[in-house]
Amino acid sequence: MEEIFSQLAQYFEYPFVRYALIVGVLISLCSSLLGVTLVLKRFSYIGDGLSHVAFGALAIASILHLNNSMLLVLPVTIICAVILLQTGQNAKINGDAAIAMISVGALAIGYLLMNVFPTSSNISGDVCTTLFGSTSILTLTKSEVWLCIVLSLIVCIFFILFYNKIFAVTFDENFARASGTRVRLYNLIIAIIIAVIIVLAMNLVGSLLISALVIFPAISAMRVFKSFRSVTICSALLSVFCALLGMLISILAGTPVGSTIVAADIIVFLIFCLIGKVRRGSR
């Protein structure tokens, strides 16, 4: 055990490791806060859809040789989040179909463009890194870390200030609308914030695994707790814990960061399922 701690202390001397831990904790925290809302609104896979959109936008940014891909990826993902929200309310195309259409289309076009207009000799490596977040979390610059900190603070402040409105919109949109809440506006803001989180999370777990950050902590907390506040707090704690645990194991064992974090989320979910069954059985 002492050898493990000394090894970790040695790794912490490197700035890129500290950057990765800071960004990982912030992204996991933001994902869990709005993840509860998305799960309860049965819109969990918007994260999956938007992550594929971000992949397609990132492919275009790499082809255009943009120095800062965020300038293209973030606006495109936000626009698609708004389109998904509007299309999901269309009687002709339901939310699940809209997500499937946009996500699959963006993923296919992004991969096609990366092959037709290759920007490096290792296309498979570039795709793997983008999809699974293999090493990108360890190559963050100081400006990217500060950007993540600022955006994460905005997300947390929004959630705290408008907690009651989010609660009302999550559980009963008709009642919230009748009580004077601008439901459409808050749904739009939530969709935009989710898009921001998705773009930030691509560096952590990759575009294919982002939904795990949104879904697993929320459904794990729901196995044990029932109130919205308790589930949200527990989800945030679990998400941060799994992110830290996954990144530390990844550093020590040399495993892929994103996959290790998701594996930790799965184990915690199984533990909370067992705790929930024990609690229900004892009543």
C-alpha cells in the first residue's frame, strides 16, 4: 500500500496528471447533476446522440486544421441539442427516433470524412482516442483546464439557482407551465448545458462512453434513495468517486481512462442494486 501511495505521489508531480484529475472531477460532477433530470424525463440517450454529433464536428474541425476544435464542436453540438429538443416535441418524429437519426448520421459522416480526408497516418488510433478517450485526458492544456473550470462553475451555479424550476420541469411540465414556469425555456437551457457537458466529457471518456457518466450515477442513486434532492446529491458523490477511482486505477495499471471509469460506475451500480434489495427486504 505504501508503494502505491508513493507511486501516486510521483505521478502527481506531473502537471498533466493534476489537470486530468481536476477536469475529470468537474465533468463527472456536472454530468451527474443534470443526469438525474434526463433519466427521470426518459431522455437519457440525448447524451449518446450529442456525443456522436460532437464526434462528427470534431472530424470536420480536424480536416479544417483548426487550432482550437472547440470553436466548431461546441456551437454545432449546441445547435443539434436545440434541434433534438424541438424535433422530439414533433408528433411526427418522437424523441428516440430523432436522437437515433442524428447520432447515427453524425457518427457515420464523421468517420467517412476522417477516411476520405485523413489528417494523419494513424486514422484508427485517432478514431479510437476520440471514441474511447484513451489518452486525450492526459494531453490537456492549461487553457482547456480553465475553460472546463469556468463552464463547470456556470453549470453548477445554474443548477443551484434554478433548482426548484428544474425540479418542477422534471416531474410535471403541465403543472410547471400552469404555475407560470417557462418550461420551454428551461428545457432549452438544460439541452444547451448538456451539449456543453458532452463536449467537455469527450476528453475524459470518449464519445461512445459519455452516456455512462450521465446514466449510471443517477440510476445507482435511485436504487437506494427516493427523493429528488437525495438522489441528486448521492449521484454527484458517486460520479465524482467513480471518476477519481477510475482515473487513479488507470494511472497505476495503465488501463484506458474512459473504460476504467465506466467499469467503476458499473461495479458501484451493482453494489447499490444489492443495497436496495436488502433495504426493501428488511421492511
